[in-house]
Amino acid sequence: MHDVGGAGRRDVIVEAAAVEFDRDGYATASIAGIARAAGVSQGSLHRSFPTKHAVALAVIDEQNARTFAAMSAGDPSPIGTLVRASRGIADLLMRDVVVRAGIRISLEHGVLAQQTASFYEQWIAGVVDVFRLAIASGEVSTDLTPEALGGTVVPYFTGVQLVSNVRSGRADLLPVVATMWRVLVHAVVDRAHRERLLRVVDDVFA
Amino acid sequence: MHDVGGAGRRDVIVEAAAVEFDRDGYATASIAGIARAAGVSQGSLHRSFPTKHAVALAVIDEQNARTFAAMSAGDPSPIGTLVRASRGIADLLMRDVVVRAGIRISLEHGVLAQQTASFYEQWIAGVVDVFRLAIASGEVSTDLTPEALGGTVVPYFTGVQLVSNVRSGRADLLPVVATMWRVLVHAVVDRAHRERLLRVVDDVFA
């Protein structure tokens, strides 16, 4: 056992807890297992996080922060921004256990339902804002409201990454996210911008 | 405690287990709780299902059977068939605890991963077949293959119902599934069939 103080110890515990949650889910993972994986004593873990619930919230908070950071990738085209952001999040899902664990335990609902709902509301609100810009700029042309668009794109991505995990352990994640974008571009992007954005999808997911 | 024999007892246990799994998830639900909810002794439960894993598989099998029954709603239009099937599954998710529980524990992966993957493969294969018909009949006109279409529609629906559960306990399930169909119809349905199918979506989800 080693012991690093304060913020460093918190980070080590959050990473270790993510490995446990990602592998076993919230209900099965134990404080003892998390402490062991983090290489800290249970007493030390307890000083940072009094309960398993508190560790889980820290994993979800960190997942949210890393996911939203990927969302803010700059691109002059609103839909291009979303396409790049989804590639960033796909990369995080493939290589960042904190993001994977946060998404997994969020969707196991129950005790974490409130945080999960708040995460989805924030994520959807961010995507709604992008669609507002895209409609205002003429990039998107559709009967659907920005709220309906944000409220369908976020669940679409959620399902695509989840079923990719079930079917292939996310080995097919990039092509299935690319297919999602081809559907969305054909459904809502104005004809004048369609070919350009289909090329962006091809480039970003090549 | 009462005790009904054979198939009757199995059904009672599967329904009771579904209530427990739906509320608590696979890892948290217990054999003792399931027996209590079913009104049978643990010994009696054990004769039908030797392990919690075996009960979970029975719930998933029953969920699969009920879900696939909803998929075979007849309609001369292939996409019309899928739209009606998705309404049938949405109704099951709202009122049938076995379907809700089966979907929930399937997506908690881990111990049930193999059954879950097989369920998704079957479901996707069924939707791929419908898209083959729809392309052959000219109802669907797209660059995407039937495999890519099946492989994106099933995850889309999965994510939509899951996020609807997180956001509203599925209170908004019908409108969000309708939005999914509006996106899909605009994305892949041939122009000649688009207005008719948008009206089908409006009717089915009214």
C-alpha cells in the first residue's frame, strides 16, 4: 500500500474505481476491491469518499467533464462540430476507462438516477444549442425543432455505443457512429450542405 | 406461501423475478427476494431455477419472445410494419415488466453478455430482412446497405427507450420514438413513399 495525499489520491481512487465499475457494474463493485485496486487502505479511501455512492458520483462527474471537453472541439460548421465531438467521445469510450465506467453506471440507473438524468439534460441542452446555430446558419433544414433534434441525437449515440459494446466490445464503434451521421445528415441537413458534411463524416471516421 | 406446479409456477417466478430485476438490477436482486415476491419457498424456486443466472435467462427468453411477437405485426408496407412493431414494443416497455426487466438486465452486460449479444443479433437480422424487402419494393432508397440500416435502427431504438427511461421514466416514450421515425423516414425512405409513411408515423404514435 502506498498513500499519496489530497487531490492525487482522489484521482488514483477515481481511476481505480472506474476499472472496477467498468468491469463489474455498480452493484457488484466493492469498496474493498476499489481500495485494493487503488493501492490505498480502506481507511484512506474512506477519508476521500465516505461511501461507494460517493465514489460513483466522482466517476460520473469526471466522465461528464471529459465528455463535455470533447464536445467543445471547434469547427466553423455546427454539424461539423458535432461530428468531430462524437469522434472524440468515441475515442474516449474506447480508451478511457473513466468515461466507459461513468456511462455504464449511469445507465444502470437506480441509485444514480438523479445524476444520470442531469447529465443527459446537460448533454441534450448542448446539442440543442448546436442545432439552433445549424438551423440559423441554414446548415440544417427540417420540420423538427432543435429540442426534438437534441432529444433524438443524444439517445441515438447512446444506443449506438451501447449496442456496439454488446455486439463487438466497441470494435465496430467508429463505423456505426459514422452510419448514424449518414442517417442524420440525410435526414436533416440542407441539400446545399449535404455533400460537404458527408465528406466530413468520411474524413472524421476514416 | 402457495405452490402451483410446473409451467404455472415457472411463469409466476419469471414475473416476480422481472419485478425484482426491473426495480433493482441483476446484481442487487436476490433469490430470497424473488422467492418472496413469487410467494414460493426458496426450495420450490430452486427446483425450477437452480441459480439467479437461470432465472435471469428465463426472463430474457420471455422478453425476447414477447418482443419478437410484437415485431411480426402484419402490414403490406415493410417500413409500416417496423413502425407498428416499434409502437408494440414501446407499449410492452410501458406496461410489461418482463420486457422492461429483460431489456434492463440485458444491458447490464457482464454475466448475461452472450444471451444479450444473441438477442441483438436476432433483432438486427429481423430488421435487416425488412429493409431488404423495403429496398426491393422501392419504399427505401439509400446508399446504406440493409445490414447498416438494421445495425443502426435497432441501436437507435435502444437508446431512445433507454434515455426516455432516464429522463422521464418513459412518460415521453411515444413522442421520442415518433421523432426517431421522422428522422429515419426523411433519411432513407424514397420520396414517393415519404408523405404516406410520415402519416403512418403520425397515426401510429398519435
